[in-house]
Amino acid sequence: MTGTSTAVRLRGLRRVFGDRAVLDGIDLDLARGEFTALLGASGTGKTTLLRILAGLDTADEGTVLVPPARTVVFQEPRLVPSKRVLANATVGLPRGARTRERGLRALAEVGLERHARAWPGTLSGGEAQRVALARALLREPELLLLDEPFAALDALTRLRMQDLVGALCRRHRPAVLLVTHDVDEAVRLADRVLVLRDGKPVTDLRVAVPGPRDGADPAFAALRRRLLADLGVTVDAATAATTATDRK
């Protein structure tokens, strides 16, 4: 990397599918210790960008500089059913007492130290996702990529997981990129919010709302309205969608 505080540097990044440039000349830096949320409508290239940063896809043009130590937490926890929780957290790492000790510490960080010998099938959705988070942080990443990791969780579990992820990221200080459709989630967690449209970031805002962040805070509500407008969503439509979700 070109600077000690820079974890990711993109210059002129393009990714083309057929005759469509999903990512079209992106220039972007992500700082170490910074939590960035990436918003955008479906099909705007959010996950494509994350996959390129993770090394799961390649750019057609441009420069992509990322740290070698990077991990991904997906929407699904992707646990191995035939391995117990501790083995899932340490999968791929050298066997031995030190790895076991590190794995138990990682599980303790996410509140699952008593589930080390449990099978994945006995876990709730939130517990399984906490194992995935422990597995990611155990690798001590310089870049942590979160691909809508709370989308499959119920509302209360989602809030608890957001709090946990925020606390752990502040403790471990990787650069974080969270891909999400949830504006409230982005404002609640991020230091910086990007809105992706037409293959490029059209919004790049620092979140100046003091913590703990509450949706009733006028500053929170104002930023939420701004981001929704940048996404092309009216406040009335967003309120109706939230109400409908809460009733499910």
C-alpha cells in the first residue's frame, strides 16, 4: 500500500458484464480502522465490488490494491455441518493447542464460548452468524468485508448483531466494508457511507452523528433522509416499507 493508513486503493476500476459496465471507473481509498457502508439498489455492483476486493472476482480494468489479510462474512454463515462450532471457527488453520486457544478466545468475544462443542444444526441464525464473525476475526484481517450479514436475521437479533459487530470492529480496527440495503444499519454502524449508482459512488459522506446512534436523533434522521434521496427513495415510501416489514 502507498500509505500506512490506507488499506484499500482503487483507481479506474471497471467490471463489465456483456455490454454493461457494472463498475465504471471507480477511484476509492479505504482507511485502516475505518468502517465504511456501501449502499445501492439491487444490481448496482455492490456485491461485485466486494467480490473483487475479496479476490473472488477480477477487474477488467484499473488498479486494485488490497491487503493480503482479508476475510468475508456473507449473508449465510456457511458453516460446515459435520464440524463442531470450534472446528468451524478454526477451519483452515494449523491444528494444535495454540489454534484451539485462539479459537476459544474468538468464540468468547462473540459470546459463544459455551457452544464450542455444539453442532451447527443446533444454533440459532444469530448464533451461527456469530460463529462466522469469530472465524473471520480469528484471521486478524486488515480488511473485513461484510456482505449483508444481518439480512436473514429477525429485527431484534439484527440489532444485537449490529452492536456486536460495531464493538468488535472498534476493538480489532480492520478496514471494514459493509454492503447493505438498510440505510438505518449504515448510519448506525458506519464512519462513512457511500452510495453506488451507475457504476460509481455518487455519495461519500462522513457520519457525524454522535453515539450511541438513535433513529430518533434529528441528525440521524436528517442523514437518513439524505441517503434515501440519493437512493431515489422518498421518505413516505421508506416509512411504508419499514412499517410493512415490522408487521411481518
